[in-house]
Amino acid sequence: MYAIVQVRGVVNTRREIKDTLKMLRLHHINHCVFVPGTPQYLGMIRKVKDYVAYGEVDEETVALLLTTRGKLAGDLALTDEYVRSNSTYQGITDFAKAVVVGEVKLSDLPGLKPVLRLHPPRKGYRTIKRTFQQGGALGYYGGEITSLLTRMR
């Protein structure tokens, strides 16, 4: 499972990149989505790699983001009680484990919004014009995406 965070805006960008970001449900800077590692999604990520930060996430990070930033319809916070009453899981951590493994999708929990609206990272981005390997904030993070997402919680 990959976490994708939009880092750069889309002013003066080619239409196909804007369309791909729209299909990934990334409409604003600092929005995050979780997608499976299928070849279709990997192709979409490869197309928008100069505008997003992405990497593989673990279940602790998914649980942390769902706890702090998960929203329901009506802008209500996601709680363990809601997960317990609307699914077969005992809480957010169990649901996050199932999401990372691939047993369920976020859309299987009724009312849960698929996009997480995050804060800008504490201490800021390094630079949004270079890749992560060059010392910037764009592109593939691998497992290091957890540090960025923790700073954005």
C-alpha cells in the first residue's frame, strides 16, 4: 500500500498531469490518499512523481493518520466506536491493519472520506523542486514516507 501526498500546486501544468492528480483524488496541496500497489496505480504515480511524495506505509502510520485526520461525512472525526459499529473490526488499529494487508479498502467503511487533509509538515519541506534522493521533498520516499506523514499529522 502506498501513501501519496501532493506537495506542489498545478498552476501551469500539463493537462494530463492535472487529470491524473484528479483521478488520484488529489485536488489540493498537503492532501493524502492511500492506494494499493497495482500496476495501474504505479503508472499513475510515475506520471505525477514531480508533484507528489509517495512511499510504502506501515499499519502504525495508517492508524495514526486515521485517528488524527480521518473524517466522516459531516466533517466528524473517525472514532473507534464508529469503526466498531459499522464494521467487523474492533477499532481503528485493527481496521488499519486490514487496509494495509489488502483485506478491505477505505471505502468499505461507510461514510469515511478517502482523502486525508494534512497539515503542512512541521519544520517545513526541504525544497519542492528536487527529489527526495537529491535532498528535496518530491518523488519516491520508500519507507521514509512515515517520517513525513508523522510530521504532517
